[in-house]
Amino acid sequence: MRKEKLDELHSYIEELKVKKMELIDARGRFLTSERYSVELNNGHTMVREKMVKNGRDGSAAIILPVTVEGNTLLVVQPRVFSKQGIGVELPAGYLDEGETHAGAAYRELLEETGYVPENLRFLGAFYQDQGCSAAFNKAFLAEGCRRVSEQHLDGDEFIRYFECSVDEMLELVDMGYINDCQSQLAIERSRQYLKK
């Protein structure tokens, strides 16, 4: 990894690191849960809780952007419940009401980075946590990305995007910087398409 790229990444990590966190209340607004009594064909009954995100199932799109120059774009943002308190990951976001996964991928990439892809290649789909969620995520390789605008973040989003080579992105996985499963899955699924 080039020293100047690692220094840039560390400056974003330091800027977005959690300084202080305190519990406001224990009632969820974005995250809630529903309890279900479930009867199985074998006659047994069980109780299960389902996590609900903003009144929806929490399905999301994960995007591995590759620029026209052949570089990748990562995002750095607070992930306050992780051990590091920060995430270095692929752009991603929840589906809006009635939106397709591909539509969400395009929108989230534009919002988080200001880039748009020439082509979206479907990489695969997976449940986020099928034990307590109906969230069904789809990953895409966004090819031929060009910057067309500034970021358009929500008021409570604090995201820096980070451009690096494919090899540097793979190094960041090996070094433990990219450690969320959805980014790692998308990266693994895209290896056959990535030009180093």
C-alpha cells in the first residue's frame, strides 16, 4: 500500500472516529422488532423476533465501484457499534419504497460518492441475518464510474470516499481495514471481473 494512500485513509478514519457515545433511550425509532408465533409442519411452535428497519425489511444494495481509470472507490464512515467505531467499506444503502436493488445501487453510489456507473453487473444476493431479519441484499460491480457531482448525504451521514487501486483495495482486506462481510463478499464475487 502506498504510504500517501494509507496516510489519506488514516486521516479520514481519525476525522470520523467516535469521540463520545451515550445512550439516549432504549426505544428504537429506526430499528424496531416484531414478535411472531410460528407453527411448523411438524406441529411444534416457536417464537421468533424480526428486526424491522424504518418500517421495512432493511434490504440493501452493495456496490463495488470501478472508475474509468480502473481504480476502486471505498467509503469511510462511523460504524459506532463496531470494535473500531469506523468502517472502511464499499458504498451501500437501503432500498427506498418501491425501488429495485439496481436502482438503489445507482442512487446510493451517486449520493455517497458523486459517481455514476456506465454499467452495473450483478454479483450475487444474500440474506443479511436470516435468523432475525428479512433483509435480502444484492451486490453489484459498478463499471466505468465517472464523477458527475458532489456527494449528496443525508443530514446525519458523515462519509468520506477513498479512491485506490484494485490491488490496494485487496491489501486493505488483508490488512483488516475492510472487515464487513457484505464488502468482502462483493469483492470476492468481483475478482474475475477486476483488472489489476
